[in-house]
Amino acid sequence: MALSVGLVAIIGLVDYVTGFQIFFSAFYLLPVGLAAWYVSGVAGSVISILSVAVWLAGDFAAGVRYPSLVVPVWNGGIACIVYFVVVATLVKLRKLQKELEARVHQRTSALTNEIQERARLEKELVEIGEQAQRQIGHDLHDTLGQHLTATAFAGQVLTAQLESKSLPEQAGAKKLVKLIEESINLTRQFARGLQPVELKPEGLMDGFQELARHVSERFDLACEFECREPVLLDNAESSTQLYRIAQEAVTNAIKHGRAKFINISLEKNDQATTLMVTDDGAGLPDQSAGGDGMGLRIMAYRASMMGAAFTIERLPESGTRVICRLPSPAAAPKSHAAKN
């Protein structure tokens, strides 16, 4: 309002200096519009009347002479009507803008809440899935595993009894014990796959070491785990997500890249815990680079759940490097997925 009054004074002064021959009433629309838009319709009307009064006063002071008082009253009335129409239009536009802003804000808030709720539900679903897998793995190892171990022990006792009596059924008993021992090994492998990371600070390192050994033995390739200094993570959820990302990266390297060498690297500093999986394979497949790779999206999603930065790089000659950088609690969280 103060700015509008000041502009009226400045325009009126210029109007007086230039004389009544130059038409200046249109310039008063600027303070009128400012008052109507940023203050209120009443303020715009007050500035309109003030503008007309200053305009007429400047013309009289500059020496204009009218044949009768009706002429300036008529001119001032026409100018006031024009200003009032402008004020009413601006007030209506301002009201519409506020309503539009309110609707946009309301819909944005609703969309934000929906996105947050969906992210929370997705996180809970993943956590529930991981908990269920850990529970099944625990039951397999502690219940079924122990039951099979007891069965194998009973079979060994039976085999010894048959051997002591030199009965021919001892061969079948030995075969039965062997099959039970193989079932024990399979049960342990299933349990390890469902519960890959033990709930302790050094569990992630042990899990990566076992993953590298298992991959090397099963797929007849060189897979190594490198960790120069101990990396201890107290967050079991982050440890599990990092392990699953590495597991998926190794699977992609074998399945799509046909790699012969895979390196799993884990390091930690004051800023972040960094996981890198490097292979010498053929690189990313075309469909994955185009955005159709489900495994890549799953890795990126797991990283986003932790607030980690996730990138996939094509190496200059051949191979791929998957990098997941989990900020330390003191560092600011950052999450994005990129493919180069």
C-alpha cells in the first residue's frame, strides 16, 4: 500500500511537470493494480480514487481550464470506472489463483502422502519377506537339520549293527545314511540362502566370504571377496540389503555377462560403506541397458530403501562394475540410480 501511494505521488509529479497536454491517466493503473493484487479490492479502489484526485489536481495546477465543472467531474468519473473495472478483474483473478494454488497444494499433499504410504508399505513388505525367509531358514537349520542329523546318527548305528552281524543289508543301510547326509547338506544350503547374513556386526563379511566360496565351487569360476579392513554393520536390514544387491550382481555377471572372474569388494570410511562387484564379463545386456532388466531395478530399489547411492558402470574394455554406497549415519542420505 505504501508503494502504491508512493507511485501515485511520483506519477502525479511527472504528470504535473509534463503539463496537462500529455495524457498520463493510464500510468496510474500500475499503483492501482499493485494495491488490488497484493492488498485487497478496497485498497485498489482507494488508490483509484487517489489517482484520479492527483491526476485532476496536477492538471489544475498545470494551468488547465475547463468551461464548466462538469467536464473534470465527468473525466474523473470515467477514469474511476475504468480503474474500478481493473480492480474488480484483478481481485477475481487473484481469487481464482488462490483457489488454484490451494487445489494444487491439496493434490500435491495427497500425492505426497500416497507416495510416502506406498513406499512405507513396500518397505514393510520387503521387511516381512526377509523376516519370513529368516524364520524359514532358522526352522530348516535348527529343526529339520537336527532331525535329519538324528536320523543319520540312527542310520549309522543301524549300519554298525548290521556290519557286526555281517548281514548283506548293511550296504543298503550305508546308502541310506549317505542320502540322509546329502539331505542335511541341502537343508543347510537352503537355510543359508534364506538367511545369508547372520545378525551380528561381522555377519556381512562372513556372508560375502561364503557367497564367493559357493559361487566359485558351483559355477567353476574365480570369485573372490576383498575386504582390507573389518567392516562391522550393526544394522541387520542394511546388511541384508547389501548382501542381496551383491547376490543379484553376481547372478547378472554369470547369467548375462558370462564372467570368468568376479570380485566382491567391501570397504568403510567416515563417509560411507561402499560395496563394489566387478566382473570381466560381456557387460550389460542391451535389454538391461534399455531399462527392461528386472534385476537392475530390484538392486536400485533395494539401495533406495537404505538411502544409498547406486550406480552401474561399463568398464572400458569389458565387464561391469556395480557400486552401492551407503552413507554413514552422520552423513546426509542420498539415493539415486544411474547406468553409464
